[in-house]
Amino acid sequence: MGSYQDRRQKYVTIKTRELLQDLPPFIFDFFRGIEHTTSANTRLAYAYDIRVYLNYMYTQMPHLQSLDSIKDITLQDLERMTARDIECFLEYLSYYEKGNGDVEKAYDETSLSLEDNMTNEEEPEDVIHLKRPNFHQNSQTGKARKLSTIKTLYHYFYKQERITTNAPSIVDMPKIHEKPIIRLEVDEIAKLLDVVESGEQLTEKQKIYHEFTKKRDLAIIAILLGTGIRVSECVGINLEDIDFNYNGVKITRKGGNETIIYFSTEVEKILRDYLIERKNKPCKDMDNPLFLSLQNKRISVRSVQLLVKKYSAHVTTLKKITPHKLRSTYGTQLYQETGDIYLVADVLGHKDVNTTKRHYAQMDDARRKYAATIVKLREE
């Protein structure tokens, strides 16, 4: 049956192949060419983005509307697209209606059963599904991601000398405004853990399930807050991945690399308490997942997202708290305590430290402002 990670990669690969069946043959050449330089998750995201772009060409470009389907679009049709056409595509993404076959799925790993664990880790913020189900709008982030995909597609064929022009290369990326880091304050962290532990503020219906899940839920939130791992990494942990001899847990990062993350004695106590309960539960999965659903199967990414949302609603109404925000909380605290951006990048699993710097640069600015108040020119 294979490990969880193997099944995860198999699902993503099969899903990508299904999407490619509805796209022109030359797109398969592109995916074959990038296979050894990209992850399976990246290729799936590319497939969704390219399908949206080709559907735009098929439905909006007058000279292509006589085609039977988007599979009939040729590489020469792709080459005929001008920079202005691509800018019009970006404008179209602001608000558009799905046509037949024009199905955009925000790649966010929020399906069902095994599919529920196949994902990015956040609920999508770049694609907003409006009240009318056939309408979508994209934020600047969503537009930038799609343009980046299109640039990669054209660059591949231009480099292969199969097209002679590269229109996307002269199209500017949409300006993305940096969002402030949303995180929990120290008192909010304590309150969140108290709510999970006691369940006092939950509804009567929620309290019924809480009796069966509180130790598991507390362990999940504690390990997210205490290590900064991604939600997909959290649900992928197996029992044998925990070693209390040195308080370490083996996780598989997004790119497939395995690493060991360490946790505190506070997290250790919560995990040990949960494992006493976990020991008495039969597991329906062959690879012994650490965290189980009520059906005694590996808990899903979506379920963790929902449980974090449920408990955090009783802590703060001003912040939308997700598993990723718990990760941000850990990263913020680690940076505030150490001031070591390279350590934060390493522990969070960022391949490029500049990614970490972008997220936590505002904290440096706050420090500089504070520094300005310390030195006095005259005694008051």
C-alpha cells in the first residue's frame, strides 16, 4: 500500500495526468521537460493555472472560437498572443464566469479522505469563489501566480526554439502588497490552549465530540504552536516518527526531504498524555498515523483547519486564525527571542532565507523604531 507520503505523491501525479488529458498535446511536452526540476505539487498547480489560461484563449480570442475544444489550440496560437493579450487575461481574472470545462480549482489540499491530505496548507486566499458558484475573482497574489506560470510555460518553449517570441517576458508582475503577519499574542496562546483543554466555551453539540477529541486536539495545536511545522507535515507524522529520548519528530517537508524538528518539554507532556489515549485506539491505516480522525483513520488537513477555526473563534474575533497563523506565531516568537533570521528560516523549512526576511522584516522595522526611543539627547 505504501507510506502516506508515497500515496500523497501518487494522488497528486494522477490528478495532474487527468488534467493534462484535457489540454493540447504540446502542454504534455512542457510537463515532461520540467518534471526533474519541479515538485509534483508545483506541477499540479501549473496544470490548473495553464488550463485557466487556455480556456481564456479559447473563449475570449475571436480567431480561436471556431475550435472544437481547447485541445485544438496549437503552439502557434500560443505564440500569437501579444503582451496586450496577456494583460487583458490578467484583467479578466479580476472577475470572470466559468464556462463549460473552465473549472478552476484553487490548489489548497482541501478535498476528502486521502485527497484531504494532498494539499498546500492554507485555505486559498488568491482565488475567491463568489456567491454565484460559476463566478470567480482573483486577488493580486492569484494573478501573480498565474502570470508566473505563463512566463515559465513560454520561457520553456522559447528556450527550446519552438516559438520565436516570448510575450509574457515583457509583462510586469502585478504589485503585491505585503500583508501584516497575523499571529497570536502570548495571552491569546494561553487562552487557546485553555479552550481546547476545557471545552467550556463550546456549544453543547461541540462538547459531545470534545470529550472524544480534546487530548488529540490539544496535542495537534501544541505541536503546531511549539514547532512551527506546516499542517500537511503535521498530519503526515507517524507514531514511529516521535522520539522522546531527545524530544524530536521526523517530518517530511513540502519538497519531500525528511528532517527532524525538536519540541519542548511542555509539548512533550501534552504528546505523552495523548499517546496514552492513542494506544487504545485501533487504527485503520497501515502506516500508524500519530493523529487519528473519529473514524480511526489519519486525520485530514481539512479537519485540522476546521478544529483550529473552531477553537480560535472563542479566543479572538478580530483575527482569522488558521494552522498557518499558528506557524507564524511560532516563527515570530522564535525571531523575537533569538534575532536569528537564518535559524528561523531553517526551522520553518524555508529554502530561501529571503522568504523569511520578507515575512519578518516588519519586526526589524519595529525594533528600529523602538531603538529611536531609547537614546536621549537631553535629560527630561
